[in-house]
Amino acid sequence: MDHEHVVVSFTTDSKQLADTMAAEVASTECTCCAQIEGPIRRVHRWHGHRHATEQWRVEIEATADGVDALVDQINAHHGNEVHDLRVTEPVHHLATGPR
């Protein structure tokens, strides 16, 4: 059965946490895969000061019907350690091939 998929993404300033979370979610039934990008550089303003930090972006392809449980899991276990948690609209794969 083909499921509708979304992408859940977030950033973290810990490579170890990115690796750990990718492994955690890759073992659940609602996810297809997790990819880690980084380090990336985040430049932002906080309390009137400019900050620049190294971060890693984790992108998780998940089934649309399992995304709420996935987001709840991320927030419950790592809510203070992740930034910019986002969920995309359903993904439409343009290329077909082995998954």
C-alpha cells in the first residue's frame, strides 16, 4: 500500500544528537528514512545580538498518518535540543526507483 508522505525537519547544534535521533526514528514504522546534513551555519539575532553557530539538519520522511506521533516523540524526548521543527505538505516523488 502506498502512503502519503511528509518531511519532518529540524536543526540541532549537536552532531551526536542528530545521529541518535536519525537512528531512533529510522526504526519506527511511520518513517521511511532520515537524512543528516551538516554542519551548516546558522546566523540569527537573539536579544539584540548577532549569533552564529554550527548546526546539523535532520530531515525525516514519514507517513502522513504517523507524523503527529513522530512530532510528539521528538518534542517529548528532545524538545529543548531541536530548533526549527517543521512538517511539509505531502511529498510527491517525481522519480520512482528502489526505496
